[in-house]
Amino acid sequence: MKEREFLVITMYNDKENIDIIPVEKKELLFGRSIKIILNKTDVDIEKIKEKGEFVLCISDDYFPLTTKNYKGNLKYYTIEDLKKSKFTVRKAKYINAPIINELSICFECKLKEIYENENEYIVIVKALRRSANI
């Protein structure tokens, strides 16, 4: 039985707090490109377009923190929030985005293209660097 992957995007928001966005699924494409599917209700796509870069984190364990809280409102995390939840953060090497150290694999990503359908965004990124904590 295949284990389920838990996927999130991490990026700094305007106040240097952290956005943690759930990812529906991902697919590796040719070269260093990755296709990411995002539910429209879980993300501010304009912020992703504006920043143009983020970290895609993959974990084989359940990850309890996402930007959308239990009431369906967007929630942002401070570094202190993550510390209280026993997570540690470091800055990515090639982009201005946070890496959560406890997640298994992280890709530093630059935005290439965004497509849209009725319920989701299809985001194509170029992976600049991969780090693993296995």
C-alpha cells in the first residue's frame, strides 16, 4: 500500500509571516519542471504571481498546519507559531522563501506558468534546488 504524501507550499507574506498552502497533488514533468494543482479556495493566486517563488514541501507524515484554518479562513503563521508547534524554519538558499526543516523533501521553486479551470489552478514551476530531511 502506497503511503499518502502531504504537500504544502511555503512562502513569506508581506509581513514576513509564513503562508502555508495545501497542495492537492503534484506531478514531475520534464527536466526540473513540476506541475502543482491548487484548490482555488485554498490560495491567493495573486500573491503567488507577485512573489514568483516559493518552496514546495513534501512529507510522508500528516502536516497539521495549513494557511486555511478549520473555519475556512486564511491563516498566516509567524516563526513563533511554528516554534510552538515544534517546527523549525530556515531561509531557502536560492529564493526568498522559508523551508520547514521537519518536512521530508523541499523544492525551491520559481514560477513559470499558471493555468486555471473551474475549481483549481495548475501551476508550473522550475525546481532550482532540492533538499531532503530523510
